[in-house]
Amino acid sequence: MHILGLIDDRKVLGPYLKLFVQLALIFVMVAPFREMRILTALDTRFGTHSLIGITLAVLWIGAITNAFNFLDNMDGLSAGVAAVSATAFS
């Protein structure tokens, strides 16, 4: 994703291309952990817990990544929010 950001800084990439590459990279990162289950109401009903868990994880990481990208317009704001969030999660 870092390389995608560097390429985007040099040459303007379209939003759909960036979103597709981001989601593909996140899927490559999340897919090996398909045994890790995310609890949802649909887990036991359809037997698709891995697919639902992977989909939710990819969407969540993509949403958080883009939310931090939108915060990047003000100096120091993104780093401060990341520090507070990391402290709260730890």
C-alpha cells in the first residue's frame, strides 16, 4: 500500500483503481488467516463463516485505511488519532 501511495503521488491514479488495488492487497494480507473467526449472526446459519469473516475484515481494514487517508489533510492529525486509537486498543 505504501508503494501504491508513492505511485499515486507521482501520477494521479483513479479512485476506482486505487480502491481495487487496496482491497486486493488487503485480501492477500487477510486470506491466510481464514481460520480466525469474526463472530457474526450469520456464522452458524449458512456455514460460510470463513467467507463472511474475510469479507468483513477486508472491508473494515479498507474503511480504516481510507478514513486515515481522509484525515491526512491536516498536519499531525492522522498521527495523533492513530496514537490515541492504538493506546485505547492496547
